[in-house]
Amino acid sequence: MKDLFERIIKDKGPLGKWAKQAEGYYVFPKLEGPISNRMTFNGKKVITWSINDYLGLANHPEVIKADAAAAAEHGMAYPMGARMMSGHTVFHEQLEQECAAFVNKEAAYLVNFGYQGMVSAIDALVTKHDVIVYDMDTHACIIDGVRLHAGKRFVYKHNDVESLEKNLQRATKMATQNNGGILVISEGVFGMRGEQGRLKEIVALKKKYNFRLLVDDAHGFGTLGKTGAGAGEEQGVQDDIDVYFATFAKSMAGIGAFFAADKDIIQYLQYNMRSQMFAKTLPMAMVKGALKRLDMLRTMPELKEKLWENTNALQSGLKENGFDIGNTNTCVTPVFLEGDIPEAMAMVHDLRENYGIFCSIVVYPVIPKGMILLRLIPTATHTLEDVSETITAFSSMREKLEGGVYKRIAATMA
Ligand SMILES: Cc1ncc(COP(=O)(O)O)c(C=O)c1O
């Protein structure tokens, strides 16, 4: 028998093994100064393309004022306890009603964190008799929610409706045998590559198969659709999403999340979601802050317009300069390049230190070996100057990548 910590100390896990080379720079970097298009990293000003503050609310003076006023009035503790026991207030109810109205659903239920909420909602929605069918590229919170499921699950190829249909046929057989139902799970926007989930086609399958659809619209909420209600609104199928989810961590630049659905379903979640029944409620400052943000989403369409002006300029500029930005049809802007992990590290170092560009880097195993994905998130706070400076920097960086400069730098550092 071993001491449990023997393995933990020896094997730090797939990411942890890079800690020595990466910590403080590539992982756990410290972006300093007010959240904006230009922040400070490693003592230098950088254009920040890595934060999901889509609408630029994180540091908006009205938001800061509302957050501060709520914290001054209530502190950060109120209300104490879980919603069910002692942590319920009229403001939590008001926020739920406003969230539901915003995404055109009957009712909503708040959760403290999107991640935990999603895990717990999946756990609550299905029993061992039911079958889950989900996209293979979904966010970790969905994967972990599915892990809790005691019944059968099928995974379909990413955004592949044919593969979904095949799995629905298998799921239908299984659910019929078990006298259960089927839950299909997709994202509204896949946050790495920026493709919208093919909700319209998924919903069309409801004519042939009996299933309910849960959509995680973390990146679509506030950014897509005429009113900002997300990917379902954008694709004209919001009413066919049975359970809609969005987090406050992106467009709302806050913390917390919500589920929206028919009243009966929301009531079921209120009484059965363990992450909320057995945890302290969302603090009042977050709730009042979210009410303010939601009001701004409703009344300040210029924020979304600016976001899209920047997104369109960035994406068309990158394409015109020959960059591969995949199949994005959202604000999430991936740039695909070829290279290995050490090259990617040297390249990102150069971008940050010499060009003043800070973006996220994604490598194998998240994407195929030999590929590098630089992920850019435009926001309403960016300027067209930020966009053109970034495209010029990227062109120069690509020349170096193709000329083997980063390979040589990486070799000297090995
Ligand atoms: C697609 C998706 N779902 C869920 C979450 C988790 O939300 P939260 O940050 O509120 O826990 C995230 C990340 O924030 C996300 O990108």
C-alpha cells in the first residue's frame, strides 16, 4: 500500500507537470490594473484579448457604483444560509423574474456558480432510467454533470447533426427499454473555437425523436440575438430550448448564473438541485449588481453594437491577412497556426514582451498535435486601433513562426 500523497507529489497531472516552466507566465499570470482593453502584465502594458468581459461592464462606472452601494448596504454576507432555509430575498426573486423575461422563458432559478450549477442541474434532471446525449466538445461542467449520471449516456461528434441523430436512435431504444426519457445537451456557443451549437438543426430533430434540450449559452448570452438573449434567439429557436443556462461571468462581468425554463421545471430544480439546497445563497451585492448589469444589457444596445464592430473588424482583418480563424460565427475568435508546444510558448512570450499582445494559448491535447490555437475575445472596450495593432503584430509573429525563429528560441531554452 502507498501513502496517498506519494502519487500526488510524483505525478502532478496533465497540466501540473508544466508548472515549473509555465507558472506565473503561461498559467496563473497576473493581469494588473483596472479591467480594460489595455492592462499591465509583467510590468508592461498589453492589449488584453483574454477576458470574457464582452460588453465592457467589468469596470463600467455605473456597475462599480451599483456593486459598491450594494456592498455598503448589505456587506458581503447577507443573506445567510441556503435559499430554501434562510437565504431567500425579494431581490433574488426579482433577478430571477428579470432573467427569465430577458431570455423569454416563464421562470428562472439562480445558482452561485455556473460550473457547480450545471453539474447539479444535470444531476437533478435525470434518473438512472433516462439517457443523456451530448456534444463531445462541451464544457467541463457538462462533462462532470454527465459523470454523475447513473444511467446510459451517448456522446455525439462535435456539432455533427448526423452523429447526433444516430445517437438519438440508440438513446431512443435504451430509453424505451428503461421507460425513461432523453436529455440532449449542447452549448449555444462553443467557447474555444467560437462556433454556435447547431441548435436549429438539433431542434428540428424533435419532430422525429422525443427528447428535451438543455443549452449552455455562457458565451451567447448578451452577445447574440437581437435583444442579446443568446444563440437560441439568434437562430430563431429560443422557444424550443427546454432548459436554458447562462452564467453572469461573461457578458454580465459578475458572478453567479441562472437556469430558465417552464415554471414546473424551475420549481423542480428549486427543490432538487443539491448545489443550491446545500450551499449558501448568492450574496446580495452580486444580486443587486446583476440587476444593474441586466438593466444595462436591456437599455444600452450600443454596448453589443460596439462589441460586434470590434469583432467584425478583428475577424475580417485576420482573414484578409490570410489567418485561419476556423468556423467561428460568434465573437470568440480563434487563430489556428502550426507548431509544437515549445514553439507556441516562445511565440506567446514574444507576443507579450515585444508586441504588447496578451491572448490565451491552447495546445494539444485540447486541439490536435502540431496545432496552436491563439484565442482572442473582443470586447466593447477595445478600439479599432487595438485591432489593427494586433493584426500587424500577428503578421510579424507569423513570419517568425514560419521562418523557424521560435523553434530556434525554444531549442536554446530546452
Ligand atoms: C460554456 C461554459 N459553461 C459554464 C461555465 C462556468 O460558469 P461559471 O464561471 O459561472 O462557473 C463557463 C465558464 O465560465 C463556460 O465557458
